[in-house]
Amino acid sequence: MLAVCLRVTVGVAAATVAVITVRSALRTMVVPRGVPDRLTRVVFRVMDSVAGWRSRRARSYRQLDRRTAGLGLGLLFVLLATWLTGIWLAGAGIQWALTQGPATQVFAGSAAALTTIGAPPGGDAAAAAGDVEAVLGLGLLALVIGYLPSLYAAFSRREALITKLAMRTGLPPAGPAILTRLWRSAGPQDLLDGTWRDWENWFADVSESHTTFPSLAFFRSPQTAKSWITSAGAVLDAAALALAVTDADPGPAPRMCLHAGITALRHIADFHGIGYDLDPAPAPITIQRHEMLAACQAMAAVGVPVVGDLDAAYDRFCGRRLAYDRLLLALCAYIYAPYAPWSSDRVTGPRHRPPILRVGAGSTGRVHSRLRPETGSTRQNKTAS
């Protein structure tokens, strides 16, 4: 009787391991939304600890960039190895529960079934379990292979606009440089308006792709000085400056771009468990008044109309920057962003590490669910404007 109970217990435990493994793969690869998974988080936490340990010993950013460049892609392959190992262990457990063979025999039989190079020893039940294991092993491998084209397509879309911005405004990306390079001294601001629209669409795409494919956040740009998060910060700063300090009607485009950018960063932060305040109280931002005044002088020098009351303009800029100030810096530290003014250059404090046991609400959760229905839209609009 004791032997039967032990076989049942081992079989149930092995089946549970298989279910957890398959569930993790489906939630990470297949579900078309950001659904955090604990097993995936454990694997990432281990890899991130190794990358963090190596990054702390880097003597330059170029060296740090080399040491963290493979984190995103490495996560995929380590996840694949973890899932295959889970199926292998589950198969060995089920084989033992069905045959009670020696440990070496059941593990070798499970490996043969997983790799489809043989069949496990035993009766019809063991053969059927081996067939299921082979299907799961091949299915996981095909899932990751099929996942890569979508991943790299999203990466290519992300990098195209970043490269275009770098060609127009230079590196590293900076909000004031966007206005000084793209502002027209006379006539309609077609180039700037097109930039706001392009980046509004870019933010919408990144919000979806970087929660559906969370490892994308750690895929680094081909050039060391480029980064998706510092480019996003520069565009947000440019939109905030256009709304706060220019003595002209910028139209609705920069306001919509700013709102889309803040929402995208919050969605990504939600998935990775990075905290932020939905309705931050007035507080000093990391951009000092003299820095904004210097930016205003540079803009005025190339013909950008700047308001006369710069104290009031700085207050307006603070109100807009406050909505994404700390969040932008936290994301810069989280992905080891390269140097860029007004963003990664002022990162202080410990780097965020994602939780393991407490899985957050995901990309569509906390941004809306923690707001009261009657005030949610009002509060979000106020934050973006």
C-alpha cells in the first residue's frame, strides 16, 4: 500500500511539474498580452543577478554594454533549457511511477523520449507517456523558434525610428536638441508635427511589444550610444518643453505624444514590477532650473520662440516632467541604459529587481484598476497634460 501511495505521489508531482512548465511557456510565448509568470521571473532573476554582478565590475560603459548585451537573448535560451529540463524531470517521474525502474533507467528513458531518439522501456502506458513527452519537447522547441521572427520584427520596428531620430538630432538623444534641430523659424511645423505623430505610434507599439515580448526591453541597439529608453525620454522632454516654454501654439500633437509615452512607460513598469505614483504630489524633479534655462537659451538662439516668463515656464515643465521623471530614471537603471542627458545621467539609488513571489497585474492592470471609475480618465488626462 505504501508503495502504491508513493507511486501516486510521484506521478502527481511529476504531472504538476509538467503543467507548470507548459503553463509558463504558453504564458510567456503565446498569450498575446503581458502576463507575468513566476517560473519565468525566477529564471530572469537568476540571470539578472549574474549580469548585475558582472556589470558592477565593469570599468567603463562600453565594457558594461558588452557584459549585458546578451541578457535579453540569453533569457530566451535559458528559458528553453529550463522548460525542457522540466519536461524531462516530469517524464522521468511519470516513467518511475508507471514502471518503478531504476533511476538511471527512467532518466535515460525520459531523455530518449524527449529527444525522440528512442522510446522508454515499459508497457503501453510508459510508451504513451513517452509519446506525450516527445510532443511537448518538440512543441517547446518549435514555439521558441517560431517566437524569434516576431521578436526580431518588433525589435526592427523599434530601432527604425530611434535611428531616424539619431540621424536628425544626434547622439546621445536630448529633448532640447529635438526642438532646436527640427523647429522651423517660419511656416507650419510639419516636421515636428510628423515627429510627434510618429512617436505617438511608436509608444503604442512599444507598449504592446515590450509587454508581449518582455525580453525586448533588454535587447540593446546596434550602436552603444543608442537606447530605446533614453530616446523615449528625449522625446517626452521635447514634448514637455514644447508645451511649457514655447511662445506658440504647438497644437494637440505633442500633448498626445506625451500622454502616449507616459502610458507606455507605465505599462512596461507594471509588467516588471517597477513602482511609481499614479498621481504624484508636487515635488522637485531631477532637472534643475538652470538646466532648463540653458536649454531655452539654446532654443531661442536658433529661432524657437520662447516665453518671457521663464519661472512660470519652469513650473509648467515641472508639472509635466513629474509624471514620468522617477519612472524614466528607474527604467534607465533597470536596462543598463547608456549615458544621455536628462535621463540616465542622473540615475541614483539602487537598481530595481523584479519580484519573484509577488507577480504584478501585468501591462493592462495597475494603470487602470487602481483608479476609481469616476475619476480614472480625469486623473490620467491631468497627468499627461
